[in-house]
Amino acid sequence: MDEETLQKLSKHYSEDGLWKKIKKYAKKAGSSAVYVVLLLYYVLQKKEVPKKNKAIIIGALGYFILPLDLIPDVAAVIGYTDDLGALLAALWQVSMYIDDDVKNQAKEKLKNWFGEEVNTAEIDGKLQ
């Protein structure tokens, strides 16, 4: 995504909007998508992350929150493919800031929402 697109999408980001979207669509989006969102959210909270990287995260999370996107989210699993693509692109760009603390925070939140059996191995494997 270019900077202009990121700026437009960042207008849709708010912490409250993010939590509302996750609560409403967590089960439909699936635990992997929510895990990626949570990883980005917790990286965003880190003070040492440069503003440029935070702008990337905010743009991706803004796109996730955006009610109208390329593929409507109400279209079950397929509706989240464009969201997940934007989220994964942001995740790869900020992956150097994802440490065990960030992963543990995200996993704890996932367990609260999806139960103890949640599996993050696919995403964690791609981060190494």
C-alpha cells in the first residue's frame, strides 16, 4: 500500500472500532485472522516501533474496520480474504517487532474468545 492509501485507511482506525469489529465478526473471521489483528494491535502499543511502521499497522487495522471493502465481510469466509491479505502484508512489514511478549498477549486474548484449543502455529511459523 502506498502512503496516500494508508493515510485514508488510518482515518477508519480507532481502538473502540477495532474491538467492536472483532467482537462482532470474530467467529466468522476465524482465530487466525483475529490473531493477526491482535499481533498488530500489540505491536502498535510498543513505544519503540517507528511511526512509519505504526502508520502501516493503523492503515491495515483501519481497512479491517472499514465497513465497505473490496469483498463484503458478510460473505462468510471469503469476505475476509481481502482483509486478511492487508493484515498479513502489514504483519510481514512489522514482524521484527513481534516478540514473545506480543505473541503471549495476543494468545491470551484469543484464549478468552476462542477457548484453550486455539492453534496459532500457522501464523507463528510464518513469523520465524
